[in-house]
Amino acid sequence: MKKAVNIIGAGLAGCEASYQLAKRGIPVNLFEMKPLKKSEAHHSDYYSELVCSNSLKSTNQTTSSGLLKKELELLDSLILKTAYETAVPAGDALAVDREMFSRMITEKISQNKMITVIHEEVSVLDEKSINLISTGPLTSQSLLEGLQNYTGKENLYFFDAAAPIVSFDSIDMSIAYKKSRYDKGEADYINCSMNREQYDQFYHTLISSETIELKDFEKKKIYEGCMPVEVMAKRGYDTLRFGPMKPVGLDDHAYAVVQLRQDNSAGTLYNIVGFQTNLKFGEQEKLIKMIPGLKNVKVERFGVMHKNSYLNAPQLLNSFSQFKVHPDLFAAGQLSGVEGYMESTMSGLACGINISRYYNQQPMITFPQETMTGALLSYISDSFKQNFQPINSNFGILMSLEKNSYQKNEKKQAYYNRAVEVMKKTIEAYSI
Ligand SMILES: Cc1cc2nc3c(=O)[nH]c(=O)nc-3n(C[C@H](O)[C@H](O)[C@H](O)COP(=O)(O)OP(=O)(O)OC[C@H]3O[C@@H](n4cnc5c(N)ncnc54)[C@H](O)[C@@H]3O)c2cc1C
């Protein structure tokens, strides 16, 4: 009898990983604490519960979520297949009947002879087995405490306080400029200077913008470590000018300066320093475009603040989502630093494939960075990064295209076509 792989958490990532291992002939013990215990956001007894929206976003080829879905389809995703089987009309988005979706996945998992489901809250890992932790953004407290043995306290985070990320090639560098304060070290930052009138308009728009309503369970903790830019601004007209927008050591004529910091080693993404925010996405977009040099900028990820347990993946994980110093331990889903339903599914799927190879002592697969799968796994394990925040799929993380003179949608189509071709070749090369 082959030894089973333990998968903890029967969410989107855990169910997908279980299916991928089972279909490769590897037995799985899938641990799920529901229905005995539920997080603040989980209500149903079924697996792969969608805790909020019933939309899995666009299927359009010119969107990053459309590309991710195509890759999941090529890789035979159980979650995606079930989503199509339970779809409800939603234009070019894939939305599902959430009850039917989770019920069908629960049935498929429960009926799979290679998968044994154990209803139990796991707090301590069985170190004699290969373990995959996929317990999501609301991982139970007892497991978080147990996990600290593997991560250290400093590498396990409990909420997102993310600033927006924009793509470098959409910044107008004839207005923005590279310089470090007082010319110390390399010119690592991109600076956007504002005069008094521009700051005044920006400030008043910021303090009157609408925020996202936090859930009750989030309200208690959220601001403890990291204050949103709108809250800081409301403390006084000049607070930002003495904080993240201070104009010192840069442009002598500036009244305030917004700084952007490189966000990935390829230099295709930049985050807006100190702008962690809880504003509605439309309001963020409006404000960002008021910043000189960012008028036409492409926002690749909006700022968010919510309860979210996740690992400091760049420190802890390699590109196979395997713990660097505990090779028998893997992480997938939102806990591993991706953000979103489909991203969590992708991460479970890639982990399932790679654990099956690890189990059979075959070399694991680094998915190419031309694919959304490879780009996401590479982003979260990119040790370049400090202040890691989870990421959703976006075109900015893909390896740049060689030709640079595309129209907007042509470029996205080119990314899509290249990714699909590369993924097909990868599937063939590794007999996935
Ligand atoms: C409130 C909230 C709303 C969100 N809304 C959206 C949205 O609208 N769209 C979107 O794309 N993404 C959303 N997300 C982000 C994310 O995509 C989802 O949380 C997604 O379900 C993550 O998938 P997962 O498989 O990593 O975790 P989950 O789907 O949460 O699955 C984890 C499973 O692990 C179980 N578990 C936890 N601890 C233990 C333990 N110790 N032992 C055994 N089992 C355990 C849980 O019961 C759960 O079934 C939201 C997140 C949150 C917190």
C-alpha cells in the first residue's frame, strides 16, 4: 500500500491538489475541519466554498483571468471544469451557482477512491508524511500557531495591507523621474512631484473618497500594523507631506512627492510607497491617475486591507511552493501568497502535479514565466521582494514580450497566444 500525501484544507486549492494527485495514482488524506468548525466567513458544509462573490472573473482572452482559465483548462482543472458545469449567465465572466458548484466538488472528491476525507481540525503536522497546507486566508488559529515552528513568527502574516501596483511601461517617464533621496545609493525610486495646487486637489479627493466596508471580524485587527493612506490623510492637511509624500531630498520645487518602488526583479512592476489603502477600486484608480506621470498608468493590483493569513513566500518557498528548509512540506492557495479563487486553484493544481513528481522522485517542474501559472509562482517566490503582499493574476508579471510596439488589446492577445503555446509545449515535454 502506497503512503498517502496529507492535504490540509478542502478549499479550492486543497480539492484541486487532491484531484491532481489522485489522478496520478497517489493516495491522499484530505483533512477538513468543516463541518465541525468553520471560519468567520465559511457557512456551508461543502468543500471549495466560495466565501464571497460567485464570479470567477472574465473568460475573455484579453484579460489575465481569461488567460489563467485557459491554462487551467489545458492542465485539466477539476475546479474549472465544475465551474463550467454549474455556470450561470454572467456575460463574459464565469459565474457559478455557488451551492451547486461546491456540492458537485464535494461529491467528486468524496467519491474518488484515492482520496480519504478526514473531518478534523489539524493543529500539528505529521512529520513522517509529505504535507500540503492549503488552509486558506482564514486558517484556524491552532494551525497558525503550529505553523510558526516552520516559518518563524516573523514570516507568517495575518492581514493584507497592500499598496497598489502599476506596470512600469505605463508610467510617463517624461514627467516622473528616477532618483533616490539626497542621491544616496542607486536611483532606485521613481518620483512623481506635485506642486501645491496638484497636492491640494489630490488631498481633497483622497479624504472624500469612499472606502470598502470591512467585515465585523476584520474591524478589530486591521489597522494595528499599517495605517491606510486615507486614514493618515484625515489626520491633517500636511500629515502626508511629513509621511509618505514628503518632498525632501528630491526635487527642490516639489510641494509633495509620490514615490514608487520596484516590485519584482524583472522591473516590470512598481508599487506606490506608503499607499496601503482600503478605498474602493474605482476611487483608487481616479486618485492614482491624478498623480503627475501616472495619468495613463495601468493598475495591475489595487490596494487592499483585509484579514488574510499568508506566508512570507519569497522567504520560505521555492518556485514549486515547497518550503526551502522542509522539503516534505508544501503550501498552496491563498496561504501561499496568491490572491483570488482562480489563482488559489492554479496554485493547488501546480502543487498537486509537483508533489506527484516529488513523491515519484522525478524532477519537479518550473512552469515558464511566459505563462500566468509560472509568472504567479515565480512572483511569490521571488526573493528580490521585501514587504511581500499577495498577488492576483495580471499581465505585468509575465515575462516581457520581445516586440514592444503593440496596440493595447493586440499586446494582451500576444501575451495570451504566447502563454498558451508555451503551456502546451510544457505539458508535452513533461507528459503532464
Ligand atoms: C472574506 C473573504 C472574501 C473573499 N472574496 C473573494 C472573492 O470574491 N473573489 C476572489 O477571487 N477571492 C476572494 N477571496 C480570496 C480567496 O480567493 C478565497 O479566500 C479562496 O477561497 C482561497 O482559496 P483556498 O483554497 O486557499 O482557501 P479556502 O477556500 O478558504 O479553503 C481553506 C479550507 O481549509 C479549511 N481549514 C482551515 N484551517 C484548517 C485546519 N486547521 N484544519 C483543517 N481544515 C482547515 C477551511 O475550513 C477551508 O475549507 C476572499 C477571501 C476572504 C477571506
